[in-house]
Amino acid sequence: EATQICDLSENSDKSSAESDSETEPEQASVYHKLLATLKTSPESESEDDDDDDDESESEEAGESGTEVDSEEYQENGEAEGGEEDENDMPDKEAAAGQTLGEEQADGADVSHDPRHGVIEEFTDVKHESEFSLENNFMEEESGDHDADERRSSTTQASSEDPFKQHMDKEMEEKEVEKMSTLSKSSSQIKWPRLGQLTFSSTLEKQKTLKPDKEVDMKQLHLHKPLEVTWPKVNKQLLSSLNKSYDSCFTPLQRELFCIMNTYRDLFYPESTALTNGEEIRLAYCLHALNHVLKANAQVLSNNAKRRDRKPGIDTDEYRDQGLTRPKVLMVVPFRECALRIVHNLISLLEVNSDKKIDVSNKKRFKGEFGSDPEEKPPNLKRPEDYEAVFAGNIDDHFRIGVAILQKSMRLYAPFYSSDIIIASPLGMRTVIGAEGEKKRDFDFLSSIEILIIDQADIYLMQNWEHVQHLMKHTNLLPLDSHGVDFSRVRMLNLNNWSKYYRQTLLFSALPDPQINSIFNKHCFNYMGQVAVRNIPQIGSISQVVVQLPHVFRRLEVESLTSVIDRRFQFFIDKVLPEYRDAIMSHTLIYVPSYFDYVRLRNYFKKEELNFVHICEYTKKGGICRARRFFLKGEKQFLLLTERFHFYKRYTIKGIKNLIFYELPTYPHFYSEICNMMKATDSGVDATWTCTVLYSKYDAQKLAAVVGIDRTAQMLQSKKNVHLFITGENE
């Protein structure tokens, strides 16, 4: 047979050249490097192969499930001059099936984009042996002193560790059957900072959890380095808040971490990038890193025990792993979010400033996930919440594996060698693929123990189907063994019960029904769930500064499935005829759903109404023409989509009549749109009108706009029309 010649991959050389750890000593020979490369080449090739079809897959994955989006894209291009807007929304492709990349910063990862001549995705295969859990031992990771100290810890302290309690619990089949058949029992309690909490569980009634007034770091059972690093890292945040705290946690962090540390599922719908986003990000980074360090320490400790054991001893006590290595999945909307998470993880691992941890491929990571401040267009005035959400690199197609040992971190690790995976929904979608595709992979999601979905409300503006697709492929039995040692796999994973042990942390800016469905239908944690359910007392209508009559018109619907058709029929039969008269000019129609927008646009064309339309796909020239025609009154109607407002926040001038075809997803959008009327130079205030369509299924959105008291009155009243007036004389 001919001699087989194996070369080191170019990626390996590239990662070595671009790594920040220039002073790292050469620990392995060329022969061992070659072995490590050969060992990981199937996984690396597999992951690279997944990206061969990334472009075509992202086009299919970005579609919203119907063909109306692509039709809209073509028709809109003809209506607005047949051109595309190169500066469209970051996730407009999520609905239209177009490839992302127009707004990337210099140095952003374009490995998934064939237009740049690169189809391979970089993964670090050079450091495989250094970060392998199977080939390392506790003493080599932490030093003899730390290892001895850990062994000398009392059995009682170990038994009280929430990680041990959660992962070591052995469920019985009758308990699993009970969880899949019986409904959950719930109880409510009010906490000082989080407010109204709902605890729910299927198994026997859980003990009522009370918030800790004072935090004792030892009682939190943090992994040893984190006890030292957390106060230092969080001190920067505490000082930026300009408030004095007795603890190393803010009140919000303390109560959130109290719930996280019990391994219950958590839904917190009051997380915003402007106010508490970074505060929450630090808290869940601490929890995720604490979990990973404990899990890895357990494996490394058992490696040493297995090495030193006598022959013939039963090895069943060393079941400490899942079917695949990834333990934590963090889903975030933009690369900037991933950048901040990695920075938090690095800071939490560095005990002091003198001893920096080794981070492989750090320079490459900064180049691909960072942003250039000079690229931001000057003189753009946008609301503060907009600036907070769209800060930094807002590319939404990415994924990166992170492997962690106590003194080092490996970025761009292959997924099957990673502890933490940080990705966007679109980045996950293109790897998971669709049924029937040859190249797809989701085995790495089989043993996820902590799932963190941050800023879930933004995915409603991208493509919510990607999130649903991800949830359906999490914690399934893998199709391949991937070299796992089955004698080390926990029984819960072998029994395919991992979904009952997975903790899901869900953070959002609002309690949308679609987000609620993820929490209610895809979370099966045996420990139970905790959801924050605060009801808004004062709605966003109180922030409307213009004197304006608000007419809320209720639709009578029999079922949720009939709402869409009933709203359209009600609009064209009852509402639109009132605005057809030329006197009712300058009418803006705000449409949250893109499919409703397409339906209305087609109807307006059919009826030959005098209108213009702006959506998230409209090119800049088309936007300028539509705004100019509407301002001058040359066009009577303007159709505007919610996603356009979310991504652009343009001020539309000339509005005299306003119609909310449906209540906005974000409650503050209601006041923003209404307050655009004050930008109108001409017109009399008394002629301004605002009409809102709603049904009984919009109670949540309605409460966020008008408040809970008014909502109760409006839904219980026999009247279908309600009038509120805002302004100085309210």
C-alpha cells in the first residue's frame, strides 16, 4: 500500500499565528500535534462540511415559512424602483431569505459567505490535547494544593452543593411519566426586587423559595476561583450604577442568582439592554461558568481516581459526563453580545491582574466579533434604547465553541470539544439544518444542561422560527457516539431524560405570548419553574405628549385562529371607509405583522387607493420618496411595518390620522408613533385622530399600553369603542 502522508491543516497554522498567547511555551512535540490534528479531523471536517451549504441553508432557514416574503421582496423592488437596499435591517434576511452581511464591521467573520471566497469555518484543532477532559487530571489543572484542599472538604458541604444535588438525583420512571402526563401545580409569592413570582412544578410540592437578604459567598457553593473573582468583576458594575451596596451583588442579581443556583427554570421578562442588560448578563455568566468548572473538576478528579484505582474495582461510580461534551448553550442576538459574554468569562477566570489566563485565538476573536467605533455614521439621533440594542457588531449569523479549564480558555473549539457554545438563532439554524438534508448536525445539543436565551424579544423581530427549531432539536439522543466512553455517561443521559434535568434561563424585555409558549411547552425541568409576572399598572399611553383622542375599537372573535381574518375584514368594512374621504389625508397605518402588511398592500393596490408603503426591505430611495409624498399630501395613506420602525426609528412627518392595525409588540412604540405627530408643522391639533384595533386575545399588549385597570374595564364592558384623550388637558 502507498504511504499515507498527513499534513497539518492550514487552520492549525493560522490559529497559532493569530493567537494572543505568544509567550505560551511549546508543550507538545510535532508528533503529538499531528496526532491531535488527526484525532479531531473528522469533527473539524464535519463542522466545515456543515458550512459548505451555509449560504443556501441560511436562505431556506431565513424564510418565514411561506412564499409571501420572496414575492414581497420582488414586488416591492418593482414598486420602489426595482433596487435593493444594501443598508437594510440586520435580520431582514430572516424573513426574505437573503444572506446577512451588509452591515458587518471590518474584520467580521465572513467564513460562511461564499461571496467572500471562503466557505470554511475556522475551528481550533491545534489545542485539542491541551483541553481534552479525558487526557487531563485535577492536579495538572489546579495544582496539588487546590486538589488536596478540595479532597479535604467535608462530605456535608458537598451534599449541600446545588450542582451535586441537581445532577446526582436519580429519577424513577414513574416520576418521568408523572411529569409528562400531569399538569403543573403553581403558587405565587412576592419578592422585594423581582416582584410577583409564580412557582410551578409537576412533582411533589416544592419548598417555598425565599430571597437571601444577605449573601454569604460560601453558602453559594461557588467554584473556588469564582469566590475571589466575582466581587472584583462585579465591583465595576456596582460603581457604574452610582449606588452603594453592602453586598457584592445588586438586589436584582442577588434574587436572580438565588433562583438560578437552585437549578430551576427562570423567565424574566423585564430585561432591557438600556437598563439592566449587563447586570443580568454578568449574573448568568457567573452561574454558567460555575456549572462548567464544577462539571469539569468532577471529570478531572475522577480521571485521577481511575488512574490510581486497583484492577477489578467497579467503575460505575465515575459516571460524570453526558453523551457529548457541550454543557451550556447561550443564545444571543448579535456578535457584540457574544463578545461581552466572553470578556465576562475571561474576567471571572482571572484571579488577579498579574496572572492572566491563556486564551487561544483571542486576537482573531476580537477581530471577528469586535467593531470599529469610527464606522458608526455621525449625526444619527436615535432613542437611547435603540443605541443600547444596536451597539457594536450587530451581525446576527455566528456561532463559536468555548472550551474551559481553570487556567486557560480555548476559543473556536470544535463543538464536540466545547463546554460552552455561544450562538445566534440563525447561526444554530444553519448547522442544525432541515429534515431531509444530507449535511446537518445537532448531536452536540444532546447533553445541554443549561440553556440561556437572552434578549428573546429581539428574535421576534428576526425570525422566531429559528428559536422554535432550536428548541425542538435540543436534548435529543445523538445519532453517533462521537467517541464517548459509555462507562462515564450518566444514567439520565442514557435514559434520554436529559431534558428533565436541563435548566432554561429565558430573558426578554416583554412577556410576549410566543416567548411564553417556549417557556411553557419546551421546558421540562424536574426542579420546576419560576416566572416573573408583574402586571403594568400604568401603560405607555401616559407617555404620549400630544393632545390626541385615542379610539380603541374591539373586534368580536370566536377563536384565536380567526383573529387574523376577522381583523382584516373589520378593517376594510368598518375602519377604512371612514378614511377614504380626501379630508382624512395624511393617514399612517402601523402594521406589526409583515403578513398583514402584504395583505393590506395587495388590497390597496387592487382598490387603486392613493398610498405608499415602507417595510424593512424598502431601499433608501424608496423610503425618501414615500416620506416626501406622504408629507406633502400627494399620497393619502402610508403603510408602515413594525420591523422597519424597530430597525430604523425614522421620524415620519406629516401624520394627522393614525391607525394601529394591531397593538405594537413593544409598548413604548405606541407612544413613539403618537408623538411623531408633534413633528407636523401644519394642521390643527383638534383634527388629529388615533384608532386602535384590538381583541380579547390582546389583553397582554393592551395592558402594557393603557394599564391593567383600563384593560379590565375595556374587556368586561359591553361597549366595543372606548375613547381616551392624552395631552395637557387629559
